[in-house]
Amino acid sequence: MKVLVTAKRVIDPYVKVRVKSDGSGVETANIKMTMNPFCEIAVEQAVRMKEAGVVSEIVVVSIGAQQCQETLRTAMAMGADRGILVETADEVQPLAVAKALKAIVDKEQPKLVIMGKQAIDDDCNQSGQMLAALLGWPQAAFISNIAVNGDGAEVTREIDGGLEKLSIRLPAVVTTDLRLNEPRYVTLPNIMKAKKKPLEIIKPDALGVDMSPRLTTLKVQEPAKRGAGVKVADVKELVSKLKNEARVI
Amino acid sequence: MAILVIAEHDNKQLRPGVTNTIAAAVKMGGDITVLVAGKQCADAAQAAAKIAGVAKVLLCEAPHYEGALAENIAALVLSIAGQYTHIVAPASGFGKNFMPRVAALLDVQQISDISAVESADTFVRPIYAGNALATVQSKDKIKVVTVRATGFDAAGAAAVAAPVENLAPVADSGLSKFIGQELSKSDRPELTAARIIVSGGRGMGSGENFKLLEALADKLGAAVGASRAAVDSGFVPNDYQVGQTGKIVAPDLYIAVGISGAIQHLAGMKDSKVIIAINKDPEAPIFAVANYWLVEDLFKAVPEFTRELSA
């Protein structure tokens, strides 16, 4: 079966972001960018399913600036077969992502879409569920396991109190949680091979969907800083501070 | 202005966070209706009726609302969505799952995980793991909003209980089927409701060593949490995770043990009232957010801490 996965280009999660002084957003110039960690898990899952013989073809999609081609090449070095970039320099919000992906799914007809549960930049946690809704497909968000059997799949979801098992019909959209797998490192030979894999670039207009943002960002600020703390010498002093100063125990 | 709040519950009781979500709805301004959907969940509906600010409770019971499948809950919300200006739910595993489905089918851009309400259409939400706060305005006709519970004080009790009305269920979508849940069993308080949390990181070294934290937690009546690194290393299950991609907590006291303080962990706990950190690395970034910190080997400090509390 064919699988579609998505890969978002984000600021490296280990980089400390800085708010722009004019409050219009965060500094992105000359900052290290990478594939969103949950998208990496999605790509890895698709590749493992292909290695297990469950999946025949992996199409990876990214939406954003021209540099997202690098993100797609990384996904192809991990094992995706071909890439599609919906190229736009404009802000793309989750509803627009879902609409663009729906147009691509309508054309590609995958049996399964695997997406990251959230992007670590806007922390929205919406696109996968929205895509499932627009397609009228079942969804399984935040999965830590998936087993495909014929026209359905059994999935394990991470929920607040533990784990939940669902059986879903295919086609479906699933979104990945941390413990689904540990993504592989890409090797140099695979990076070279990925350069020869097909990468199609399409403009939002060609998809025939309205991708304009619905939310206006009025300002972006730094959160309030916590006051400076106190270093304590030993456990005795710590307990005394908690009892007598902070009065929390 | 009419606001629909979708309540999270276990059929008997409301989950922690629902009262905070209702408090956020009060700030948006308007009549608040709470929807309680589940399998035999009348007790939870009665509890919702007793929260200050609630004008009406809609109770919808059907076998296929067990497990709160996203497809079915979203379809039910959509069946009445047209009557409301705002649709609001907690930004918990429950709300995150079905709310984007509601938003997409209403052709609305959801506003996720708000930490403050500026006005009926303008909200503050953390981005980049809480390292920035964005103020966003929605132009959509219906606002679909999920609420970060720690951003709002819980709503109090109502003087008079609101009326509870029955709502007809929508047919089962048949798209997915609930098989079951395996919930972590613990006598300790829940992470998102605990007054005190003891959390461990990669420095714990193993799952076995979390027993040290459990002993301390039991002394304090605390919940036990963990950093993503500890979950990644397989020490504890994912539902222990505090951070950007786990649970967001703000207890009175947060005790971080063997946690270096990665950006994504700080995102989940830095709104705690008092933070203490125990780490042998004097350069650990966690110290920057701590009210009190102790540079010491946790395997010495934690048992001593537990003993000191018994003294």
C-alpha cells in the first residue's frame, strides 16, 4: 500500500529562540533549521513499514519555503521514495496545511497518512486531526504502536492516564507520539541516493485551495522571567527553606 | 455570545482542568453551556451543573461515546455547533484529539492551548515551548479554542445548580472502534491535579531508581513525573512526561531531580509556584528557573530529603 508522510521544517528544538525586538515574531535569520522531531518519527515509521513489506511506496510532503527541499531530501535519505513540496513564502496555518494535504491525498490516494502529532514551533497539534476530518477518514492521534491488518489497523494511543487501544478502518490518518520509534541517522550513501529521487514542486494555486491565514498575530512577547533563586548548602537547609520561607510543605 | 464547553470526565467525575476551562470561558463572556457526553455519565453532568458560571448542562449518553472517540465526539459537537459563538475544551489529550476535527469541519482555524483571554476574539498562547507568547486574533465566526488549564484559576462552586437537559446522540460513525484502555495504576495524585510533584530525569539512571522518588513523593503526598529524557530512556511510561510534548503542570511545589532542564522540559513546569532542583552538575540549566537549588548527588540527597521529612 501507498503511504503519505509529512515533514515540516522548523527551528532546531535545541536552539534557544529569541523574540524579535519589534514583537512581530521570533528571530529566524541564520538559525539552525531541522525536520520537526515528530515528523522524523512519522518518516521512520513509514520506512519501517516498507522494510517489513507492508508498504510499497512512501511519498513525503512538505509545505513552506524553498528550503523545505532540504527537509524532503532528508526524509528521502531516511527512505521515502519521492517528495512533493507545496512552495509558499506565506504563513501557513494548520487549517491551510490540512486543506493543501487533502488536495494532495485526493490525487495520490494513499491508504495511510502518517504525520507528527505537533510541530515544535507553533505547538498547535491540529493538522493531522484536521486532515482526517476533511477527508472523512478515521484518525488515531498520538500513537505509540500500529499494526496493519488488511483493510484496518490496530493502534495504541498515548493518553493522559496511560494507553488506549483502537481499531480503525483504512484509509486513515495517524499522528506519531514519542515512543513509536527512534528515527535512524541518515548515512552519506543514502544522502547521495536521495539527491536522485524525484521531487515535485507545486504552488498553492495549483491545488485550488484557499490557504490564507485566519488568525492574525498581534504581537509576540517574551514570557515573564522567574526571579533569581537561592543555592542551598545541604538537604537540611533545603527542607528548612521549604517549611519556613516558601511554606509549601 | 453563547459558549459551549466540552467536559472531559470518566463518567463519574469531571477531570481536573474542566473547572479551569470553564473559568477561561467565563472570561470570554457569554452564556456557558457544558456538554457532557459519554456512556452513563449522569454523575459527571450533575457535577458540571454545580460549577460557577455554568448556565446549562447538556447530557448525551450512548454506548458509542465510551472512550470519547474523536470521530463521534466531533460529530456530536457539530450537531449543535451552529448555536454557539465559542466552542471550548481543555487542551488535554481529550481536547487535543477531537477539537481540530470540529474546527476543520466548521472551516475554522482553531486556537490551541490558550493561557490568557484578552477579549472575545483575542487570546494569548505559548509558542516555541513557552519561550514566546503570541497574542492572536481570530476572524472566524465561531471560535474553536483549547485551554491550558494552568493558565486559569479553577471556577468555584455555583450557589444554585444549573439545569441538566438531555441531548440526542448522533449515530456511531463506525470509522473507528474503542477496544480498551490500560491506565497506569497509582494511589498518588494525578500529575495535572497534584499540589506537589517530584520529577526525575536522565540522571535517575534507571526505572528502578525511580523508587527513591516514589518514597519521597509518598512522604509529601506528591505525584511523580519525569522528563522526556527519562521517558525516552525507557525508565517510566509516557504518561509521566512533563514538558512541551507531555503534560503542562503548575503545582505549588515542583521538585526536579536529576533533570538538566532542556527547553522542552521547562516548557511544562516553569509556571510552578516554587521550583527546587537537585542536580550534581553545577551548570545545569534547570537552576536558572529554580527558587532553591542544591548541587549534590541525587542518590545521596533524595534519601536524606525523605528522612529529613520524617524527622
